[in-house]
Amino acid sequence: MLIAKLIGLIYLVIGLGLVFNPRYYHKMFDDLLNDAPLNYISGLISLISGFLLVVFHNIWINNWVVIITVFGWLLLCKGILLIVFPEIVKTISKGLFKTSSAFLVDGLIILILGLVFAYFGFLA
């Protein structure tokens, strides 16, 4: 429940930021892609976070809790990709997020995920 609360809160705040300020986050994302040390640190944070979730919450059951497990595995894979193949990730990311409107759509998706996690963490 604590993990769902944490992810829910973080995703709600990030989603709102992306929805209300897509141009700002588009510029920030472009700056991030061109900063190799920051990309590496992002990869390390993703790798460590994903690893911790996989080790301490690797629960494959048929209910909402599996979403946290899938989230952990995706985070672990993201960290590996950012560290091992940074240029490929950079190329793919630039292609996916060419415009600020992509950040608005992404923000809405993250906001919905935040609501789902917050619901299960705080209310269910």
C-alpha cells in the first residue's frame, strides 16, 4: 500500500505538471537528452528503483498489486537501457516527443495512472 501511495502521489504531481506546462517540460526533456551525466544518473536511479521494487515486491497475482510488479520490471529495464544503450534511447525518445502536445498526452496518461495508484493506495 505504501508503494501505491508513493507512486500515486508522484505520478499525480508529474501528470499535473505535464498537463499544465507541456512546453516547459518539452524544453526540460530536450535539455536532459543532451546532458550525458544526467542521463547516466537517471539510468542509475531507474535501475536502483526498479531493482528494489522487483526484489521486495515481485508479486504475480491476479489483482491490482501486479501493476506495481510490472512497474518495477519496466523501471529496471529502463535503467538498463539508459546505461547500456544511451544513444539508442536518446534517438527513440526524440522521435516520440517531438512536440509539446506529446507531453500533454503523456501527462494525461501519467495523471490517470497516478489516480489509479492513489485510489488503490489510499482508498481501496
